[in-house]
Amino acid sequence: MKTVRFQSIIAAAGKPRQHLLLSEPAKDRALQKALKEQRVMTVHQSTVGTKADYGTVGLDAKSHGQILIFLHSLESFAGKRIIAVNYDLYTTAPRSKPNSKSKSRVKRAPKGRTKSKTKTAKILPFPTAETEPDEDTDDDLTSIKRNVRRALKALEQGKQVAAYEILKKIAAT
């Protein structure tokens, strides 16, 4: 079997696109049209071993590989083994555009209605500390600090239960 390089096929038939089989080949209209025009090439990819990938003109259903559809006919390369397949030289199938129905719609207010105007909120002034702190709060704060220091000293001495009891008294006040 004679061989031909993949690069020379691209020069003669144009850049191919990769075709993805989502259904049986007999039901795939685009593939059947390309087969009739002899624009299909199957790239054989061995899954075991170190053999290089190669291609053949036409569709080989038994092969585990990729299907390429060219712009022009491959009739002159029929019966030849295509070697030196360079995957960088062809493009993947173009993405289909999403349906316009699936686009998210922006909800708009019905005609004739206007958006309700927001009422101006009443702004309440932030209370300021105009009065002097009571002497009672100073005494409470001083006693809390003193008790926390006692609890810390008890913890340093390894007396966890005593520290816990002191903290319990602070929380109760």
C-alpha cells in the first residue's frame, strides 16, 4: 500500500474539521453527504503499543479513531495510507450557537406602570454620649478587671477549677 503524508493532503484538499459521531453513521446526514463526495478520512489511533497514528480515506466503522471531513474531495488519495498525522493542522468542529430562547431575559416593568418611588426614610440621629459615665459603672469595670486578673493568675498556677469559678462569678454579674 502506497503512503502519502498528511501535510500534502491538507495542501490539496484544504484544512479538515473533526466530526463527532453522536448517532449511527447511517443516520448522520452531514457525514453521509461528505461520504458521497469522498471528503471523509478516518484517523486510526492504536490504544496499545507505540505505533504511529495513520489515516485512510473513507469511513472505517471498526476503527477506534477520529473522523475528519475535508473541504475538497480525497478521491485521488483513495487506497493510500496517510502517514505523519499532525493534529495541530486541523480544527475541531465549530460550536453551535445557543438558542435565542435559552438566553436569560431581563424582566422589564409593564408599559404604563412606573416603578414605585422609594419613600424618603426618616433619618434618626445617632445618640451621642453627653453625660458623664456613672461612678457605679467604673466600680463594676474595676471589679471585673480585678477578677479576670485573679483568674489568669490561677490559670498560671495550674488551678483551672478555681479560674473557672472566678470567671463564672464574672459572667453572673
